[in-house]
Amino acid sequence: MEPLQPPLEESGDHDPLSNPKSLGGVAVNLLLKRKAVRRDLNAWCRHCGFEPAQHHRLLNETLQDVVAGRVRNVMFLLPPGSAKSTYISVLFPPWFLRQKPTATILACSYSYTLIEGFGKRCRNLIKQHENVLGYSLSPDSQAAGEWTTTLGGRYFCAGVGAGLAGHRADLAFIDDFLGSEEDADSKIIRDKQWAWYNNDFWPRLKPNAAQVIVANRRHEEDLVGMILAREPGAWRVVKIPFFAVENDPLGRRVGERIWPEWFTEEQAAAVKKLPGRTQAGLYGQDPNPEEGDYFKKEWFVGYRPSELPPDEELRFYASSDFAVSEEADRDLSCLIPFAVDHRGHIWILPDVRWHRYGPKELIAEFISMIQRRKPMAFFAENGQIKKSLGPFLEDQMMEEKAYAWIKGITAARAKDVRARSIQGRMSLKTVHFPKFADWWPQAEHEMLMFPGGKHDDFVDALAYTGLGLQSLGKGQIKPAEAEQPLNPSKPITMGMIKAMDTERKRLSAPAYEGR
């Protein structure tokens, strides 16, 4: 049998460690590889069987900055399927605990099952590569969702919204805080997550702890949006859209897809066919579709002051959305005057009132609009009229002798369902907007963002425009038809006269529906 290692004089090599085929050389190579794996996150990923793509290498570089203390808070915003969780929430924690052996990691997600699965994969990597990492799992703490290491490190996970009392963390993850678009559109869920972040998650951080948020954007006012609005300079944001835009962080050409080794041209074509909101938020990480999703930008028909039909050819109305509060973080109230021409086209008038009002100021604006526009009906949500402003408004109308029929509308609770009526009219390009008005840019932005935007008070008031006209019936929408002369071939009866007089009184009565 040949010797495992030839004598030095036969090999001509006076240093067995310099020969990579010698036992000593093998040991040195293993030692060097172990040092490289422990030092470099990309090397660790390759050791675990993964080859980091271009965007993964950027993620790893940023995570190494977290370990080195060059950055404390970082957000990774990438599209679905880009393996961001694999690299950040699975491969990184075991390597981090090699660098910070006694640290505690907190990991959270919208689904406890999901984050527990990440914890299980982390745990299995440690079992598989404990010799390279230089530590192993403690025999008495190896649960998928909570485990400790022989060097004093600890990992535990929880669902977003769960209580975290009794735990403190040196590194805290939030990976996918929203599970669906329905959750993203729910203000109740978004507010709960914001309260949880401030009252449960953030207080669990140790001094100088690092935060890592992994997400794709679904709403302008999601957790990422609210954090950045409050702490715009405190976070490093790594935003990589599916299709490259100007100043792409990866240096891609504009329009080039992410990870072309993985995502096919067919998949890229499918992404381009997705609704505008999904493309902009979920795949573009900017939930602000330039062309709109629910309301298309091409539907926004503008008009100049000279193009507005004369008053005698119009029938005037108004709609409203109330938010009676002067608190700085409350929604705005919006009063929209509009007119309808003989074709049934809607003309949004320029004197929209859109502000944060207290009750007295709102009633004053209401009365002022009635006096100025003399609407045949003022449309408002039924609950707001019956439960809040109704009685006070009627008293003030009587005192000011400013009369209008306050038409209460009972609408669907879901805002997107509520706005279907006006959406349909706008899609036919029968709604005209005064783009010269100073409030137009804000209104345009809100409509383009709906229902994924931060505010929707203008859209809510606009929705009651469509719902209100719909509730009146076709004969009320087209004034030209109502003003046609009587057919002389039919005799005029006392019953016809009484019916016409009753309708006239109904339209001018100083009352509101539902009283």
C-alpha cells in the first residue's frame, strides 16, 4: 500500500503544509475555508449550497454593515420570489451568531407558522454546519421557534401583533408584516400593526440593537411608510424593484428585470400585465401607480373656466365626507359642489372645501356652500347626518334661511365598493374636473392611489356624488328631459298639477332624509 504522504525528500517539498494534497495541506485549506466562511457572508451562503445572485450580494453587503455597526436600521424592499427571506431570515441569523455569539435574535412575521419555519431552517443549518460555525445548539433548547446555542446566543420568533413582554433583542427582524392586499387596505389592521410596533416590538430592543425589515410594499401607509414618515433619516432603505428604474442600485438598465438567471421573460411579461397598483407596490416597491389602478389617469377629463356650461343649463348638487375633528392626525372633511348638464355629465366645481374642521367651522362651510350654489340636494352618509351634524345643521339652516335637501345615503362599508358608481361614470369620461383649481394635484394623487393611499376623503365625497345621483333616478339626472314642454296631445289634469307641486316642494324643503 502506498503511503498517504510521501517522504519530504521524495516530494521535493520541505513544507508539508504548502502541499495542498498532503494531510497538512488539507488541514490548512479547511482552516482557511472555515475562516473565510466565518468572515464573509457570501462565502457562508456558498458553503450552505447557495450561489448569491447580484441582488443577494447587495443584501449580504448591507447585512455585513449591520454586523460591523455601520448601519443600525435597514429595510429591504424587494418583489415576491426574489429569495430575500432565504438570504436575510434563514442564512443570515446563524452567521450573525458566529459574529455576535451571545446575541439574542427576535424574528417576527404576519404568520407565526411562516417565521417558525424560518427558525427551523436556521436551526437545521447550525446542526449541519456546527464545525464550521464553531458552535452548536444547546441540548435543552432546540424548538423550531425558540432555541439557544452553546455560546450563549438565542433565537425566538413571534407573529406580528403578538405580545413580546419578557424578551429583549440585539437584532430584531420583521419579515413580511402584511399577508394580503385585503389586510393592506384595512386601516384597522394597519393601525394595529403600527401600535404593535411602537408598544410591543420597539420596546423589546436593547440599546444599540439593530432592526431589519423585509417586505414588499402594498400600501402608501403600511408599516414601512409610517416608519419612514416618522424617521426618514434613521433607516437605510435597499429598494430593488422587479424592473429597473433610474439610478438602479444594481446598475441595471432601465426596464431590465431582476435576477434574469431565475425569472424568465415569460414571467416578466406576466408581471407587466398585472394591475397598476400591484405592479407599482408589490413589484415596484412604490405603491403610487402613475397611471392609477382603481381610477385611471386617462379618465381625468379636465375643463377650463370658459368651458363650464352656463348656470341655466345646469342642475346643482353637492356631496360631502365628514371627519369632524381638529386633531392633527385625523382625516379631512371634504365638501364637493357639482353640476349636471343635459347629457348627464358631471362637472366638479372649483370651490371644493377640503380641510380639517371642527364642528362649528364645518357647519359654517356647509351653510356657505348652500348659499353660494343653492344645490337641489346635498348628499352625505346617512350615519353622519343622523348621529352627528344633522340636528345642528338643520337649526343653522333655519336661522340663516339657507335651505337645501340633505339627502342621506346608506352605502357599503367597503370604500372600493362605495366608489363603484363614480368609477363607472369616470370610465365613460363623463366626469369633468377643474384642473386649474389649487386642490387638484392633491385630489389627483389621492384618486391615483386609491384604495392603497394614505388618505381617501376626496374619493369618499366623490363616491357620494355618484351614489346620490343614482339614488335620485334617471329623471333627476337629466334636467333637459325634465324641462321638456308638456305634450299638448295629452290633457292637463289636476292630479298632474298636484304631483308637480309636491315634487317642487320636496326638492326645496329644508329637511334631511331619515329624520
